[in-house]
Amino acid sequence: MRARPNELNHPIAPRPADRYLRQSSVASRSPRNTPIPYPEWRASKGDGIDDERKSDKRPTREPKPVGDHRAGGRAGSVGGRDPGPVSTGSGGFVPPLISSGTVGAVLLVLLLGFVWVLLRRSDVRVRAQHAELRESETRHRTLFDHAGDAILIHDAEARMLAVNPWACEQLGYTHAELMAMTIDQVDSPEQLQHLPDRIARLREHGHLSFETVHRRKDGSLVPTEVTARLITWNAQPAIMSICRDVTERKQAEEALRDSELKYRSLIESSSDAIFAVDEHGRYQFANSVFASFLGQSPEYFVGKTFWDVYSKEQADYRFSTITRVFQTGESESLEVE
């Protein structure tokens, strides 16, 4: 009889069917409580084995070692790689172990994400602050350029740091010419003697208002009212002077003084007694003729009331008369002793 390959220890592996038959024969001779090896290829394919065989207890496969340090892999890996879930052979799985290196990498990623969020929020906040700062600078630059008064900003050595367009127009210089000048070149020669005292008072109080005279490029003089204040300009101390041309106001004041002198001379030269009082019966003016009637000088009556000069009866009579004049606006004749 011809021998089978298995009997001759032939290296060819036995067929799966032969392996199953041999295991079945062993199982038939074994007690019922003895675990019977179950072929893996049958369990994976499920080829119709009866329920009784499926209900038999099957040996539990030991989970594969998670780490093989001899193979050079780290703990929790096989051959340096994550083994993933390991089957137990009975339908269960052993979850893979997480190495300390994996935990550290996860924590590092979370930390980097948290830092990125913080940096992102900070960047948004800084951008908003920069936008607000640019808007504020634009707004102040608009006010500076369109101010109706001349604005001169200079340092402690009187060198110009900034000038607005109205200052150039008021003094007759170009922007480049005015920026090359000092503040003492803007004042008239007669005002230079007051400059050190004004700067000293400004440093003491932080602000100062005064009247001066500026000189234009063509040599003409400009009566100017100055409001100066200490400020910080480009991180250095500076002085900002707001200069208002008061030429028209000075001309009006001078015209009023001329008019007062003219009418005062007419009143003083009159032969009639003339005086002026307000609605409270207080003297504002009296000419020499009126003052001579009472044996006083004109200056004596200024600031006094009827009750300071006359008896109460005469003062009340005069006061009732001027009250009607103020109420009606019509003149009245008054006879007095």
C-alpha cells in the first residue's frame, strides 16, 4: 500500500479537512468537560457547524504581548508600532495600552492649541487697539489741520515741532519756512523781553494765557491772544500755543475808546448837569457841573447810589422816576431842589 505524505513526514502541511477530522476523533474520545481545540479557519468562515459544537467551551487564546522590548519597540507597541485592539479568540478584544510617549504627545498638542488660541485672541485685541489708535490719530489730525486758530508746537529750546495750515496763512510763511524757525522769530522784537518770564510761569502752572504781538513775513504786526499748555509730543515734553488773531477786536476796542473820549469831552464841556445811573440807582458817570452842585468831584459819585447822596425821601423819589424810564423807555422831566 502506498503511504500518505503525512505518514512519510512529508513537509507538505495537512489539509484543513484532515486536521478537522483528527481533532473530531480526539474530541469523541475525550470527556465532555475537556476543552477541544477549535480550528481558527472554521471559526472565521462559519461553515455550518452544528449548534452543539458551537456551544462547546473553546479554549481562550492568550492575548498577544503588547510590547516586545527585544524587538526594539517601546512599551505598548509591537515592533515599534501601535498594535491596535487584540482579539481574544472568543469574540472579545483587549484594548491596546497607551504609552507615556503618546500621552505626552497628546498633551503637547493640547497645550500648543491652547497657546494658539491665546495668541489669536491677543492678536485680535492688538489689531483692534491699533485700529482705534489710527482712528484717534486721524480725528485729531483733522482737528489740528482745520482749526480756526494758528497752532504752534515747539520744544523747550523754542524749535518748531509742528504747525497747522492756519498758522502758515496767518503769518505768511510756507510750512517748510515756519518749521525751520524758532518761536522767538515769530514774536515782535518788543515782545522778546517777556519770553523767559512767560516760559517760567508756564512751567510752574502748566498753562498760561497772555497777549502778544507776532510779526508776519512781510513785517506787519499781528495782535495775538495766546493760550499755551505743556504737552507731550512724540514722547518728549513740548509746548502747544494756540494763537488767535485779535486784530479786529483791538480795532473795535480802540474805536470804542475814541468814541467815549469824544462824548466825554462834549459832556464835560456842557453847561448842564449830566449824570448816568443804572436800574438800581447807582451812579455810573457825572460831569463837573453836576458834581459842583453838591460840592464834590465827578469821581465821588461813581459807584454810589441815590441813598448814599440824598435823604431817603429824595432818593425814593428819584428812584421811582428812573424805574419808570427803564420800564417804558420814554424820557421824563424831573424837578429837584
